Amino acid sequence: MVYKIRIILDAKEDIFRDLEIEANNSLEEFHNAVAQAFGFLGNEMASFYTCDEEWKQDEEIALFDMSESGSDVRLMNETFLEDTLSEQTPKLIYVYDFMSMWTFFVELADIVEKEDGRSYPNVLFSFGELPETPPEKNFKAESSTFDFDDTFDNYDDLDFDENWN
């Protein structure tokens, strides 16, 4: 089976690529195809994130395990498209280069039979040019009960031992 997938840059302008890739490819192979389709070198850290219908981020699927002791983070080279994307769960978030935070919305558009003579992955359609720098993100924190304007005159309200060392 072949997945037809649209990858959209999180930007005000319309910038996207439509790819087709075999369903049994790993997310690492998909990462390489996306990076190439957008003109990235592919040498930066990246992660996919599962998400719900409203694009609320859930589980990370990382390119590399960066923890010191090993963790239970799923890795791209061990995770396959067909196990991640389906008609019931057609969306992922893709973040490339954590210093720049290029963020993309990934959506499964169709599942078709493999065509003889066609090589995969294949860029079906390319729209828009990638800007020189990633679009600005406006990160807003959830409402906080902590007042950062507080002068810290009263340490009794804080939940830590001030003589910790």
C-alpha cells in the first residue's frame, strides 16, 4: 500500500508538499523524504508527534534517543507509517530542527495500491517556497496560579528546602 500525505508548514502563507510513500516505510525514511522535499539537509534533530483531530500533541516519536539512561521514547527507525497513520488517526505533527522549530502538520490524504514502475517516496506536488527563517511562533502558557511579579520576600510559600545543599 502507498500513503498519499500532505505536509503543511505552520505558517500564514500556504506552503506544502504532497508525498506518496510506501506504508511499510519507517518514520525515519519518511523524515528523510520530508526533509528533502522541503530542501533541508536532514542533519538536524527532528520528531514526529501523534495528535488528535484538533492537532493536540500527544506522544513523541524521536529521531534519536537523547536520554542518558535510555527511555521509552519511540524512535523513528523502529516505528512504521502503517502503525502510526491510518484512516482513524490521519494526523501527525512534525518538528524539524529544535533550535529553529520548523513545525509541520502531516495529514494522510489517501491510501492507494502501489504502481508498477514508480519509485517511492515520490513528491506529487509542491506549493510555495520555504522562507529563509521559520515562521514566528506565539507560544502562550496556560493560565498560571503563580505570580512572577512576586518579589520572593516570603520563602515560606514556596515548596522547597532553602538549605538543600
